[in-house]
Amino acid sequence: MMSVRVDRLLKAVAEAKARAKPRRFIQSYELIVKLRDVDVKQAENRFVELVQLPHPPSNKLSKVAVIAEGDLLIKAREAGADAVLSRADIERIAANKKEAKKLVREYDVFLAQADLMPVVGRLLGRFMGPRAKMPQPVPPGADIAALVKRAKSSVRVKLRDQPQVMCRIGSELQEPKEVAENAAAVLGFLLSRFKPYNLEKVYVKLTMGPPVRVEAL
């Protein structure tokens, strides 16, 4: 697999920072990758994956909800999950369409005890599916603390209806080198699925700033 030029990403991150006007809130860095010759109508080219960032932004970690019962539920709470929901909680929430939509919107990543996946799919699948937030199954004996930690430090990278990937790669509070290395992690993942040729254009920008094109990777 082709390695990613972090120095060129760093140059783009620095330029994006310089060109963005100061705002009254903490802006995020975003990575935009436009693809070519990738048919998103083909199922094998559509995905939603978690990519772990080497330097997750401390001010905006992914919010993780765990759906579990018994011992796993207790361990998930101890692991620092942002929400821990039982089967009874899911049944109650699913009965209220507004509350179900709010739940799916509020959390970035869902983890679910493996034997509860059919229940979650039946009750919440119609809300989670369109947002590409179906839970990751947690098999018996899995280290839930490690899974929660990884999810919190990861970003959801998805390719759905358009040949373009957009995701958050950091915060303006971070050092530019950290943001560049986060971008490299996401691009490395994309290069594990596609050829360098398929990554037609790569941009970095702050939330309210103009996009800056990255030189050839």
C-alpha cells in the first residue's frame, strides 16, 4: 500500500488554519476526499468504518453508547461509555419515535451485546440504518473497555450515495502535525480499499474556512 506524505498534509493543514477567520467557537478540521471511477451503486464500494485516530481531539471525542445486559452492562459503565442502555431501555425508547431519533442523532458510535443485535435491529434499525449507525456487535468475552476507548478515539468514515468522503480529523486546539497525522490515518484506510488513482482530490479545511487542496500524496 502507498504511504501517505504527512509533510504535504501538514502544509495543507497550516494553510487551512491561516486562511480561516477566527470564530467564537472551536472549529474542527475536516478532510474531504473526492473519488473517481468508484461506482457507489456497487455494494462492495459502500461502507461505514471506524478509523482510529492517533491523536483524537480531546474536546470532541466520539460519543459512544453501549447496549447490553448483565455483567457487560456493568463493565460498560465502568469503561466510561457515554450511555449504557439495557434491553428494557431500548424497548421504551423505540416506542417513542421522537426519542428514538434523538438517541440515534446524539451518539456517534453504538456497540451492542451480540445476542441483542436482532432486538436492536428490529426495534431501532429503521432509525439507525439511514444514518449508518447500526451497532457493532460485542462478542462474548470481549474487552468492552478497550472497545469503548477505541470507539471514542475513532472517526466514522463512510461512503454512501456520492463518490466523496468527508470526516472530522481534529480540532483547531491541536498541533497541526497531530491533525496531519490524523488525516494520514484516514487516507491510509482509504488506500487500503482503493488505488491511489481513485483518490482524485484531497482537501483540508476548518469548519467555517475555505478548503485547501493537498498536493499529490
